Amino acid sequence: MAVLALVEPEEELSLQALSLARELGGPLHALSFDAAELGAHGVETVHVAEHDQLSSYAPGAWAACLEQLIDQIQPTAVVAAGTNRGNEVLAHLAARRDLPFAANCIAVGTDGTVTRVRWGGSLLEEARVTSELKVLSVAPHMVEATTVNGGAANVESFEPELGEEVVRVVEHAETPTAGISLAEAKVVVSGGRGVGSADGFGILEELAGLLNAAVGCSRVVTMAGWRPHTDQVGQTGTKVAPDLYIACGISGATQHIAGCKGAKKILAINSDAEAPIFASADYAVVGDLAEIVPAITAELRKAQSS
């Protein structure tokens, strides 16, 4: 039996979702809104939806596209990335079909069991999905986006039937940003309450400049008004997956770890030797970040000038 996957435009996490979707077996179909080449990711057929109401993101319309493909393909599962959009569209689909929706999955068994990330990553839940059609989203940065030795996917266009009442996005108000974005950065230098103030982020920004890194922060920092919400890393902020995450003065609350656990390596700097962040860190430095961060910066400058 077939599996249907939702592929968001230019979304790396969708490729991770395809890796889990392949494990379900059967021909893999993908709903896309552009003619992306997905054969290397095991997709046999890409269904490109074409309609005037799809010129911008419209969760109800995307769900309607999935529903019409379900009637056409008769898949055993519908899979999407656990992004804000992926979860929203699958929630619409589940409501339309009166189906259970298992979000943030990292594994699926042949007997219908799923392993899900819960409580900000502090708990793994194993549950059984009893419906014939499984609706699943894949937890970000928990499944590797791998390729297969497959040929080019077949590309088929279709025009879904959409009503005039479909809600869609008509305008985007972009938040001005400077430098590298958190989602794309290979290195993130992040600060928490221990930084002390908005001015205290100056030494973190200096270090980030040398490392070509993005600057992030914890939730308490945004609540204090020291940094904008767009800089927040965590369960209610941005989920990052850099090569290196440098946590400065961050205690390590579960909600923050949920946002940075995708990092390949975590370096934690904290004056509290009992800070929870150290349990998740690969490297730990106990001490005053106001002394340690400038010392690291100085050594980097020496190395770069030699």
C-alpha cells in the first residue's frame, strides 16, 4: 500500500519526514507545490498541486489537496514534517477525516505503534494508532534526511477542487534580521539569564562574529526584553540544529533543551556547577561567562592572526 507525504517548499525538515515515510513501506507519493526533484529521497511520484488559491500558504487548501489525493491513491499513511505548517495542515486533515493525529514521531512500527517526542523532548511515548489511515508528523531534527539509489520521480500535476471559502495568507510582514539566521547557522552562541542584561550580549555578539555564528537566547531573556522573540531558542521559539551550540549563562530548562537538542555538539558555560544544562552538554566550563567568553574570543583572534 502507498504512503503519501507532504513536502513543503524549500523545507529541509520535509526531507527528514521522507526518510521516516520510506520506512512504512510501499510506493511513496509526495504532495508538492513545485516540481521539486525528490527521486533521490525515495519518492516514486510527485503530485504538483496547481490552483489560484495555492499561490500562498493556505492550511485548509493544503489539507484539501491531501484529502483528494487520499481518495485517489488510497494510502495507508500521510506523513509531514513536524513544522508549524506541517502540524497545522495535518490537524486540518485529521479533523476533516475524523482521524487521530500522532505528532512529533521519531519511529513507526509495522504493528501500528509510534514513538513520539513529548514534553519538550524529556519523554518518549510509545502509542498505537488504531485507524486504518495513519496521520503522522515527524519530530524536527530527530530523523536523518537520507537518500536512496532511486531514479527520477514521476511528476504529475493536478488541480484540486477548492471552495471560495478557503482561508489563505495574503500578506507577510517580515521581521528585519541581520546576519545569519538561527535556523541556518552552523554555530549558535546563545545567552540566558546569566548574561545579566541586554548590554551583556555584547561579548556574545563579538564571539559570534568571529565564528560566523548566529546569536540566540533563552525564553527568560525575551521576557526581560533584552532580545527579540525571533532570537529565542526553545520549545516556543526556534528549534536549531547547528554543528556547535554555545550556551552561555543558560540554566537548561526542558523547554530550552527541546530547541537545541538537535545540535551536534553543545558547549555550556555556567557559574553554577549544578546547572541542568551540563547534563546535555558535550563540553562544560564552570565559571564566570564575563571572563570566559572574552578569553575564548581572545584566543580565536590569536589563532586567526597567526
